[in-house]
Amino acid sequence: MGRAVAVIGTGQTKHGRRPDVSYPDMVREVIMVALEDAGITLKDVDGVVHGTMPSMMEGVSSTHLYFAEAIGAVGKPIMKVETCGSTGQSIAHCGFFWVASGMADIVLVVGSEKMNEGDSQATMTTVFDPYFQRVFAAGAPGTFTMQCMEWMYRFKIPEDKGREAAAMVSVSNHDNAMDNPYAHIRMKVTMDDVKNSRIVTYPVRLLDVCPSSDGACAVIFASEEKAKKICKKPAWIKGVGFRGEESFFGESDKSIWPSATEAAQEAYRQAGIKDPLKELDVAEIYNPFTYQEMIFCECFGFCPRGEAPDYVLKGTFKKGGELPCCPSGGTLCTNPIGATGLIRLAETVLQVTGKAGARQVEGAKIALSHAMGGVDQFNGVTIVSSNL
Amino acid sequence: MAKEEYRIIEAEAVVPYELALGGTVSNFFDYLKEEKIMGKRCRKCSRVLVPPRSFCPRCFEEMDEWVEVGQEGVVETWVYINMPFYGQVIKVPYVSAQIRLDGSDSGLTHLIAGFDLTNVNKVREIVKLGGRVKAVWSKEKKGNILDIAYFEPVK
Amino acid sequence: MPKEYRTIRGDVALPYKWALGKTWTRFFDGLKEEKILGTKCTQCGKVFVPARTFCPVCLSDMAEWVEVKPEGEILTWTFVSAKYYGQVKDPPYIIATIKLVGTDCGFHHFIGGVDLSDAKQVRQKLKTGTKVKAVWRPEKKAEILDIAYFAPLK
């Protein structure tokens, strides 16, 4: 694990449609918030890590160069990491590695996206290989829906039961987003609203799917020495796991998703977690699709394979349940992709430091955050704790 | 300044590409022209992958043994796509699927078609998880993945 | 099988809607009125063109607007003869970085009003420090090409 590493500050923009502000200005907005939260200035920062989804999302290649000043990187070492949807966790891990290695004491990590400036599904379709799969792909929904179908078939989950549980995931995330001032979609939805919403990619309906958001997130990592000096209540990184898979969708079993499973196992091993359902207080799962949240719950060992719908229906992952998932409203209600995985981490930091406001899970001490990316291909997990 | 005064620039970025297929993919497409679906077998783990790979993604071994696989297979998963987007090649609605061809160990992404796709509930009665499908060839071959026009359910 | 390895040709076309935000909206509105607008950092005093919302050096707000004289001197320039896909202007042409009077940065634009057929003459006319002046396009669209080019002062 290297040196102990803490998160000493986080920042988020108000996510949503942001035609009022240029991309660099939006990014700079979040840097100022994070620096203020940590109580430091740019002078204290040793290096900057930035990430987005494909740069083509906004039509500017290498966005980190385009707004180096907005991320505070003028005169500092700068790195860009890009792993599609899992970018947010990748950049967090990069910041962690940088400090853990002893090569830097304070690192600023920034994730951003302005999805409404491009055509998000057209851009995401360019993530697919150009020879075999791109013509059939339909952005993210096409792939994720196939995974959900495969999962229900593999574990003999009746379609109606899957539908019911997915609707409940949607209702619960939307309820949670009402408590989150940064969330993009803030509206109450009912089970019937979800089940009757427009089909996007059968059986996935509009309210099973995340929005396209503009937004940014920044997280500041610090060494133990600095953290103890600067920050009254840091969150400590206890475990990081990341795994990749083959690029062709059909070459691994997405119903048990090896990369998600192994990334979590690696993070648990480092953090010394044996029974995640009991030991974790809160989880921020990357859930752009309702059905996928259930697959992740299984991969992360929150429940046995094929039983996530039962656990969802009995309320295990709801606010007030045994392991609340996505008290922020999750990716389902806010998805500026390059920032999303980092928002998951920032939200868990707020939870274990007691700063989550109306969405606070009472007494949360240890939390899991996660992001997924590529053609169902990458998964990253981070465990944070209030204790060193 | 009022909010509506903040403007937006509309633009399009068009970038041309010439992608090298390499040996394995060139040959796979050449076989399609002859209405043959060929995979490659890994000497180490013995898995047959379609589309073929020049190396095994798990063993990292060279894959040099060509194997002809069946033109029929099993639907591992499918999706009904009813979502249009900019530059989409196939017009909605359509069905994309993962098809495990007989004799192969991976899913091939392709279309399931050959029937009326307008009503999703009717489509659900025809396309089944675990159901068998069969390749339908395009008359005119271009040496690309659409030389297989689509897969149709086996009666 | 043949040993001939093929290629596939294709385009990737993606549409965009770029938000200008308050600062760049005002900058481009200025061009429509044949005004080049910059902003000044209240902390370090530097003036940047195009206008910036925040100072790239201090990261502080640049709330003070400054109208900049449409004149300056060439910091560096190059003669472009290379062609590429989707190029806005057919080569040959000259691009330059120009330091406008009273600003603390370089400004990117075309140099015009120079006979490009004679390279020797171009080299004699254009030097670091050569004074240039904006030539406005008659029809304004609130975009960077509302300035047609910069021409050397006689």
C-alpha cells in the first residue's frame, strides 16, 4: 500500500445542463471549491491528475491541455488518465499512487465532463472496436442492457421480478437525489412511473437510465504528515482495486463480471474486509442503469449471485437499510462521466467524515466507492475509512 | 448579463481514418466472402474465439490455428434498440445480440432480424435467450462484418 | 489465404454545441463591434486577450474588462504550406502569434496583406517585432474570423 494517504478536501459543481458556462470555467469552479474545502492554496499542490471520458465527448483532444490553468496545473506536473466510465476511479487511484509512493505530498485530482456539448451516445459508440462491434452497438444502453439480460437468464430471474426490483432501484435513487443539492435529476418517481416510462433498449426504460450531465469533481489527496497538519477530519484510503477485461463483449461472462468482482476483492484484501455487507456502512456504486446496480451488489459480495433482486425488494440497500447504496442518488441521477467515478469517491469521503448533510448515513465509518468503464470492461473500487 | 445572452457555438468535427485490419482480421473477412465463419484456437487454453484474435487475450499466446465454426449458434443475450443517435449505421428499431456459434467459446456481436421488428412484445416472442439462430448472408460481399446480413431464429 | 492485409477507410463525424459562457460571449460580441476585449487580473495586473474568466497565473477572477488597441507586433510566425483534412483555409497562408498593445500574452491569428508568391519578400517583410494591425471582415458573425487577418503597418 505504500505510505498512508488521506483525502483532505473535495468539491463538486452543481451538475446538470451547464450551457451558462464554458468548459474551462466550469472546471475551475470545482478547483476553487476543493481548495477551499481543504483549506489550502494551489501553492501547496505538488501535482495534478485529470481525467475525462473520451476527449471526443467535447470535440477537444486532450482536454487537460486545453484547460491546464483551470485545473491549476500551470508550472506543475500533470497527468491525464482515461478509462472511459471508470476514469473517476482511475484518476483517484493515480492520485493515491502518487502520494503513497512518496513522490508527492499533496495531489489534486480532477474529473470533468460536459456531455451536453457533444452527442453522448454517438461518442460512446466510438469506444467500440471499428471492425466487428461498432455498427451494432448503441452507445452505453445497448451494451449494458445486453449484460442485464444475460444476468437474468443466467440466474433464472423472472423478467417481472427483475423489472420490479429495477423499478425499486430507480425509485430509491431518485428519492436519495432529493437530498443531494449537487444532483442533476431531482424529482420523485413512483414504481409505475418507472415501469411505464419509454423503452430505450428493451427491457430498459427511460427511468432506468442515467441522464447526460455536465459537471466536475475535484478531490485532494495528502500524505499522513500533511493530512494531520492541515485537516481536522481526513478520510483515509484503505484499499484500491482495479481490473480490466477483454475488449470484445462476448469474451467474458458479464453476468458474474470478473473485473468488478476481482477489483472489489483486491480492495477488500487491502482493507481487511471479510464480510462487506456487515462491515461497510455505505456504498456509492456506479449505477448508470438500474439493473446494473444489482449485478454490482452481487459482484461486491453484498448478497449471493442471482439474489440481488430479493435484497433490493426487502430494502437492504435503501436509505435506512443494512447497507445503503448511493445515498447521493448515484450515477442514475447524475452522470458527467469523467467526473462520475470521482464523485462516488467524494461522496464516500463526505459520508465517513460526517459532512454529507441531508444524505448522511448516520455514523458511517467505512465506505466503498466504485466506477465502471469501457465496453463493460473496467472496474475500479476504493475503500475509505474515518480511521487511519 | 442575463443568462440567455451566453451563447453556444454549433460545430461538427469530422476526422477521416484508414484503419489497418492486419492479417487475422483481413483473413477473417476474406473467409466471410466465401460464406465461411472462421475462428482461431488458442494452443494453450484451447478456446476458439470468433471474431478471431491474433493473440489470446487471456494467455497472451499467439493464435495461429484457424477453425471453421458453425453458422448456427445460441443467443447468449440480446437487446432491442429503440434509441436513435447521430451517425447510427443501422436504423432503429433493431436487435443486437451476442451469439455463441457452435464450436466457439465466445459471443459474436451481430443482429437478429428477418421479421417485423416494430413491436417489442412481438419481438420478445420470437427472440429468446438460449434460442438458436442461423446466419443469413448478404448477396453482395464487401469483406466486412455485414457480409453476414443478420442472424435469424431457427424454426 | 492471401497475405494481403487490407485497410478500412471511414470518417468519424461528431456534432458539438460548445458553451461560450459569459466571458467568451462578451468577447465575441465585442468583435462584432470591431472591438478587441481583454480582461485584467486585479492581483497580478496582467491583461489577457482573448478575455479570460480567471487569471491563468493567479487563478483569481478577472473581472476588469479592457478594450485593447487592434494593433500589435509579431512575436513569431510561420508560413503554412501543408494541407490536411478539414483545414479552414487553403494553403499557403501565414499564421502568427501577435502581442497586442497593452496585453501580456500572445494572440493567434492569420497574417494577410502580404504577397505569398515570393518567399524572400515575405521573409523581409515579416520579422519578430513587425508591427501589424487588425483588418476587419465586413460581415460579422461574432467569431474569431470577424478579424479577417492582421496586416503589416506600412
